[in-house]
Amino acid sequence: MDLDTFFVSVERLGNSDLAGKPVIIGGLSDRGVVASCSYEARRYGVHSAMPVKLARQLCSEAVFIRGDMERYSKYSNLVTDIIADAAPVYEKASIDEHYIDITGLDRFFGCLQWSHELRQRIIRETGLPISLGLSVNKTVSKIATGEAKPNGLRDVPAPVVQPFLNPLSISKIPMIGPQTFKLLRSMGIVTIETLSQIPMDMMERVLGQNGITIWKKANGIDTTPVQPWSEQKSMSSERTFEQDTTDIQQLESTLLRMTEALAFELRQKQKMTACVTVKIRYSDFDTYTLQKRIPYTSFDHVLKEVVKGLFHQLYNRRLLIRLVGVRLSQLISGTYQMNLFEDSPEMVRLYQSLDTIRKRYGKHAIHSASAFVASRKQEMAREPG
């Protein structure tokens, strides 16, 4: 299930005048980037990750709106709650996309009827358009959802999987990005049918292990299970001090270093978080935590402000502290593009550069100035004399 032009659809719920008009969500300055756009805007050649300046040139009559991640997160969670209430097993793949495993429901309700009713319930209770693809596995269902857009349903039962896939462009297959697409086209491969007939060992020679996976997808083969999604999914980091401390600067910078490392790990796994928890343990072993729900993000500067705020709310006993920790939870899949309407291309490139350094030299190779204090104090403590 995939919410259609999700950000735009949420904006149209609050402003019916936007219906039928080209709408572009993103930074409002010429340095901003398009985060999402309506189908009407796409007809002019506008697409996600395009500079807003170019989008204005292509579609000057579009309505430009600065995104509101808090609202989008709210509606995403509303849709997830509806699915969780009805589905036996579901996976939240991104802010606007869910996989649902309804294996076995045919003997009770009928999978198509059940899916249709769930889709109608989501539309009725949220007002958001949503497309649905029903088939034998994740890959075919995802492709079917794309073919069902906008706001439709496509059923592809097992006997017609290959006839459904065959005439489609190879660009429809998940995993085939621009570079792989160009390579395959240079080999004369245009349709999924042609790709499915290429010997698998040849695909492996050309594209390595990914070639085998792509060949399987072209043949409608995908054994990837639906991973049950839970708000308990999290990643965390803790630090126990060698000596209990009340040094606020050291405590804060330690938390910020941990936050930077966790944010880097999020981006490496192409994840985003919607909940931040800070933990402190005093010298008497009393332990306290405080958490906050936030719009989905994976950016250091956003998370660090939340962590600092939670820490200063939490640290009120003015006793020696033994341990501090940070936990990021309610994780979903997502990338830099989720934050494009909040940040300039320079900000996105900055994070990409920082992550390149960390991948090469280790996640602690570079820190912001605000997180440097704890790092330097640890080095000095290790220095002799």
C-alpha cells in the first residue's frame, strides 16, 4: 500500500483550493530542493530532489509550499494505526508505504475483498488517496502498486504474474537505478520480458550478486518476508563515566557525540527516527528517562537539539551522574530526501561529506564543535602525567 503524492495530499486536506493544481513541496528559496510534487507538476518535468529554482522555471504557475514534517508524520502514524488494527502482519517500509502479509486469508474472507475494504477504510478515515497492489510477493506487489496509481488497486494473482511483468519497462523493477538502467539499455534490454530471458550467470557477470537478485525480480521471484514492524525497533548508546560527574558541559557533549554516531548509523541503514529518549543514572543508581515524539528525521542538528532539551528537563537533582544514554526508536526506512524541504542542498551535501569521512575513517573520526569537548577530555584523561 502506497499513499499517493503523500505530502501534497496532506496539504490538500487542509486547503481544498490546491486540488487539481500543480503543487510543489520543498524549500521556498531558490537554494531549496523539491521534496514532493503533484501529478500535475510532474507533467512539466518536475520531480523530487530537483532544485526549486529549476522547478520554478519548468512550472512557474505551481503553488510552492514549505513542507511540514510534523503534520506528515501525524498522518503517516494515523494510517499505520488503521493498518495495525486490521492486518495480521505488516511492515512499515517508509513514511508512506506499507507491506502487508495476508497469506491464508483467502480461506476466510478473500484476500482481494479484504484488501479493498482496508483501502476504503483508510481513504474514508483519513481522506488520503492510497494505491494498493495485491500479489504473491513484495516485488510484484510493489510494481503492481505503481501501476495502480493514482489512487487505484491492482490485483496480480500467481497465474498472471509473468504476463503482467513482461511488457513493463525494466525501470519498474526495484533496485534498478539510473546507472543500472543505462547499462542494461546499452545491452539492448528494454522490457522485463527480455531481462527475464537473459541467462542468470550472465547477469551475475555483469552486475555481480545484484544481477542475480534483479534477474529473480524480473522473473517474479522474491522470497523476502514481510518484516513485522514494531514501535519497539530502536538503536541506543550509553556511556558510564570512570568517575561520577556534574560537569554539565561534559555530560551534554557526551550525549551529543552519541547522538551524532547514532544519526550516522541511521543514515547508513537508510532509516529515520520519530522518537528520542534520553537516560541518566545518578551515583545512587536511581535511573530516569524522558522521551519525545518528533517528525521523522536522521539529521544530527535536529536530533541534537531534542537531546539537549530532554537532558536539561531531566537533570534536576544536581547529583553526581554515573551514566548517560540516548535511544532512537520508532524507526522507518527513509533517506535525506525526507528532509529536503527543511534544508538546503548545501546542508544535504554537508551530511554526505561527513558520512563519507566517517565511512572511511570510522564513525568517531569527525565531530561537531559542540560534541568535541567530551572527546578532548577523554583524550586528556588518557594522556600520561
